[in-house]
Amino acid sequence: MKNPYFSGRTYPLFLLILIIILAIPVGFYGMYLYIAPSLPDMSSIKKAPLLKPIQIYTSDNQLIGEYGGRLSVPVEYKQIPPQFIHAFLAAEDSSFFEHSGISLKGLGRAVSESISGSDVQTGGSTITMQVAKNYYLSPERTLKRKLTEVFLARKLEQNLSKEEILSLYVNKIFLGKNAYGIAAAAKIYYNKNLTQLSLAQMAMIAGLPKAPSKYNPVANPERALERRNWILGRMLQLGYINQHEYQIAVAEPLNLDMPDRGVTTQFPYIGELVRSEIVDKFGPQAVDAGFKIYTTINSKRQAYAEEAVQDGLEEYDRRHGWRGAEAHDQPLSQFSTYANAYPAKVLEVNQTTFVAELKDGKKVTIPWEGMVWAKPYHNANSVGPAPTKASQIVKVNDIVRLRPNTAQTAWSLVQIPKVQGQLIAINPNNGAVEAMVGGYSYYQSTFNRALQGWRQPGSTIKPFIYALALERGMTPNTMVDDDPITIGKWSPKNADGRFLGMIPLRTALYLSRNTVSVRLLQSVGIERARQLLMDFGLQENQIPRNYTIALGTPQVLPIQMATGYAAFANGGYRVEPFFIDHVDDAYGKTLYRANPDYACIPCINEDTAKKSGQVSSTPDDEAFLTHDKNTAAPKLKEADQNKSDYRQAQRIIKSSSAYDMANILHDVIQIGTGRAALSVGREDLGGKTGTTNDARDAWFSGFNGKLVTITWVGFDQPTTLGKREYGGVAALPIWANFMKNALNGTPYSWVTFDKNATDPDLHITPQQRLAQSEDRASPPMAHPIYRPAPPPKTNISNKDFGGLPEDSGLIPDDNESNNAANKEKTASPPKKDDLEQLINQVQ
């Protein structure tokens, strides 16, 4: 008798079913064997990267700021409130602690909700599968990726505890508004930490992983509320909360409290420079990699620099009068606050006061003493008469700027300067940038003039020319000729229109005589001078091949001038400015450390002594403080043998030349055009003023043995600063203000003459010097930190200056005098009282 179950028609069907049943696990196992080798190992899983902003620090470990498009605040499992965990389990995976990574029950529920046509509130993926997907897998939707997710989920379950998996989940899950993880979401949506959240707020956040945009409380508050209440209902159903807790939670409104997440930084010019450098070197993903970047910036000196630049530019601006209201009858919301200058709308104008409203609605009264300075601006050279009543200054509905005193008990009228400026200060021993301000305010203009502002240096270039004369055998007392000179059709003149005849080289520099500078350049040669200017840090294609370079016609950056003046402060060495000391990744591993050249290797001992708390004398003290030239050099040499791990900077001028030039520049401050710097109250200072044609640029470049500082003032679109706005008037006060504070409490420090020092190689070509520089290249991020130069100007003849107009070579120097009538040249050096009169004209 035939078995009816194995009839001819049923047997093939049974066999097919059997084959399918066997093929599924076999195929599944085969796919596992294929995919398993590509699964991440446990070490990488446990150290999976979290999205953290980069943090930028000063050299004294003060946080400058954080940068990153995404916010992630990692938390440990024990820091998560139990109710928060229950909210996620109710929303995403209620059987999480029961399954082994894959939940057929959860998958079936999701399929059932989908088939029934109801809004799908649960997902088919377990929390473990979501961890696998969010941390390690691409977002593509393919069978292979889904199978990889399943296999990785099993691997996670086999190697990690449930608590570890949950910690990974809540720290990485995307929750909208650039929030990654529950702590970040708590901060972004409610401005709270985890323990401060209410049950309703926890449920709202727990509802976001499924669809962060659809259920976002900002974009879709109704859907967010519906999703939150559904989760609260699930928590009640699962026994996580009681009826009373449920009723209180569902009755609570969303109550969002979203703080302003605009990137804030204490020193924005520094912060943006570092951020852009990190992105350039490590890629755009670096801003979310949790790097800690330690800069060379000194927090106190940076604060002094910001204050000095702001005060100096405002002082210049007030001298040139009140330009009027910033706007009229406009919403205050259109104006931002920066530089402690608050936008306000004038409500009422009285005889000697006016009332204005701030953005927060507060009304303040401005007294007469807070606006009496506001003489009307006419042009760069003149202002109108002093005002006699408030209505001459402001009108109702004017938008003006106000600034409070320290106690905010009184307010005054201010205006945002149109003039700009910069300050950069570096350590002359290794080039570390200790302070840098790129403009009046980063929030007014992000353009960094210290690193990007190509301008003519005026007379601040003269020390480089004079240094070459010293290299050729001249001394500070060599007599030089301050007589008229003509080259082709070009006849350079002195700023005061006078000629002093034969005077010492020292006097020629501290009185900034243009004709002497040109004669010195004639004596040493243009090409040798160009080579030395490049050694000092200037760029080759910005140095014209003619005699105008003696008066400051090359295009330079302030940071290049700092490089050049550092050679006078450190005894003749070229150091390269740098601003990043080291970079650590999120786990504390150092990815980069600067490796600068040092002018004085034994001087590094001083920093070591300070860090270890020692107060004993160091080689640095003996090198810079001793005046016994016979003992200084041997002590340096002895200490040098103990510091072989550091690289010696390249000497570019003789020790004697640097020493002589530093002392001449000391005279500039003591008895020359820089006497306003005497307000700093120190003897260990040297520097040089500089002003270009028509006072378009005002400079002061100065130093002591430990700090080189360059200041510049001018307009971004070059135009005159006005009558008598020389370097000693516009730029030097900023320098003096900064140096007085930055050097306060520091010991005397000045360059010494090392008679045992070797001389620079005068026969090396620029190409050979470049090759040497490349051979000594530091690790990444040691490249020049300024932007490329503009195309060189070609309107100056490189031959005989025949195309120059009669006065084009006159680069007004800081100074120095009124437009006095030209006088006949003096056959002998001027008398002392004549020199005093000349110097006083500068002041």
C-alpha cells in the first residue's frame, strides 16, 4: 500500500522545502565566513571614537575655546539616571537585557505595526544592532550591510556586557541639532546635565533616535509631544513608572531652553588660526575628533595685547572725531555686541544728556562727560569744534554704541574705529608666538593682519640695512654722510627736509636719516642687501632690485618683521615663528610636537628650572644678565654640551653686529624717535619707529632679550592716517602699553656680545640656504603660517630710477617734524641743542 504523504506530487515539494530549510543556515554560515574577517576587533570596538570638539589651550593651560560642528559629551553608565535607561528601553528595545543581540520579538512587533497601518513607534533593530550600525557601519541599505550588522551585534554581545553596550549607545546616538549622545542632547535642548532632567524631558530625548527630524521638538513640537507621551505610556505599561508619575509627566509642556551654541572663544584670532591649521593638516573630521591643541600663547600676554590694540585704536579714533550714529531707526537685533561696545537706540535727547535703550530693554542715561569728546569728524586732518549740547551729537532713534564702566554704574558714548591695527609678540630664542592680535575685533573683521596684512614697513626696515653695514666693518661711531644724494632722477630727502652733514652711524639711525640709509645701501650693494633681507625673513619677490628698499618699499608681514628683529634680540640668529606646541588626540596620545631651532640652547634651562620650582641661577641668567663678555661665552659653551637634543638656530649676522644694532636701537628709545617708549619704565628696550608715504602705515618694532613685539596701525584700504600720525604717535603707544604689562615683574634682559661666536657663512647662496632649511625642516605645521604675498609691484625702475617722480623716494619716517622749509646742508655735525630740538619735534 502506497503512503499518501509521499505521492508523486508531494515528494518533490517536500524535498524542495527540506533543501530551503537546510540552505538558509548553510548560506547564513557561509555569509558569516565571508564577512567575519572584516568585522572590527574588540580593541577598536572598546575604543570607538566619540564626537568631541577640539579644545585649544594656551601655554599656561588656559582654555582658549572649543571648535566643532557636533556636540558630544561622553558619560559613563553609572552616571545615567535609571529612568533615562528605562525610557530608552521602552522606546527602542524593551527586551534588551534578555536577548543576545537580535530580537525576533521586536522585529515581529515592528512588522505587525507596519502591516496594520499604524504609525510605527518601535524599530526592528535592537540597541545592540544600532550600536553596530552607528559606530562601525556605513549608512547604505544592502543585504550585506544588514547581515554585517547582525553578525557584529552578536560579536558585541559575546565580548561586551550589557552595560558597556548601553554606554556606547547613549554616547553616540544622533539626537538632532548636532547633538550626539544623551548628555549633549540634554545640554542643547534643555541646557541641563543628566541629573537635572525631568522624567518628561528624558522621555522626549529617548524618542529622538527613531527619527531625529520628524520628532524634533524644535521643528515639530506636536509630533515630539506625541512621541514622548507614547514612550511614557510604554514605561507605565512595562512597570518602569507608576500612574502618578505618568500623569505628572504627560501634563508637562516641552519647556525647551536652548542656549546659544555660537562658537565662543576667549582669543578668537588665535582660535581660528589653530582651527584652520588643524583642519588643513588632519582633515575636516579633526574638529570632531577631540584633539587637545596646546599653543605657545601666554594667556596674560595675549589679554594685554588685546587690550593694548583696542585702546590704541580707540585713542587714535577719538583724536579724529565723531563720525555720527552707526545707523538710524533700525532694529537693535541687527547689531551685535563686541569689544565691550553695546548697541543702543536713542530714546530721548536732553541739553547735556541722552537716554538710550539696550538690546535687553534696559534704559541708560549718558551724562555729558561720557560724550564731550565727540567733536565732529571732518577728514583725516581736521575735526570740528567741541560740542556744546547733546543734540549736536545724537538724535532720537539713532543707533549708537555705549560702554559701561567696570561697575556698570555709568555709561559713555563710543564708536567702532574704522582704522585697524595688529600686534604680534614672539620669543626671540625659538620663535614661539606668545601673543597675537589680528585687528580691532575678530567679530568686526576676521582678517588677521599679523599674518595676512602685506604692507610697506617704512623706516622699520632701516636696521636691516644698517646691520649689513656693520657686517661690512663699520661701527656705531663710523661717520656717515647725511648730505643730498641723487640717483638718476631720484633724490631722496629726509622727513624734516634737513641735512645734517657728517654724523655718526648711530645718530643717523636713531634720527632715521633717509639719505644715510640710501648711501649705506650703495656701499654694500643691492643684491647682498636683498640676500640679508631674506635671511631676516622677508620674501624674495617682494624686495625690489633698487635703492628704494633702504626706505621701506618691500612688502612685508608683521610676523616677518618679528622674525627679523628677533635676530637683534637673540644675538644674530634666525628663528622661525610657530604657534602650536603640541597636539594630543582624544586619548592623550601626542600626535605632533614642535621642534623649533633655538638661538640660545642653554637658555632652555631657565624654563626647566621654573617648572621644577628651582630659583637658582641658570645659564640663561648668566648669558643675558652678565656684562662680563669674557665669562658669558664659556658658560654658554659649557651648558651647550648638556643640551645636544635641541637644534641650534642658523646664525645670519655676527654676534658683534647684533649687539651693536641692539644698542643703537636702545638709543632710539632713550634719545631718538622712540622716546615715548620710556613710559614702559625699563632700560632693556630697543626699537624703531616707521611711517610710510602720506602716513598710510605706522609701525613700531621693538624688543628686549626675551620678547620681540611688532605693532602696526593703518587702514585696510591704504589711505592717510592724518597729519602727525607717525609710527611714534599711532603705533608706539600700543607697543608701550603691551610691553609695560607683559614685562612687568620680569628681570632685566639684554643681548650680550659673544666673542667666541662663529661668523655666518657669507658665501652661501640663497638656493643653498633654502636647501639647508629644507634639510632641517621640522615636523608638519612648521611651515610659514602666513598667506602668499601679492604679486610684486613693477612700477619702479630697477636700473636708474629714471621713471620716478622727484619725491617718490621720500618715505616719511615716524616723525619727526612739521613740514619745515628745506634748509641748506650743514657742513659739520649739529650742536647738541640742535639735536634736542630735532628730537623734540618728533615727540
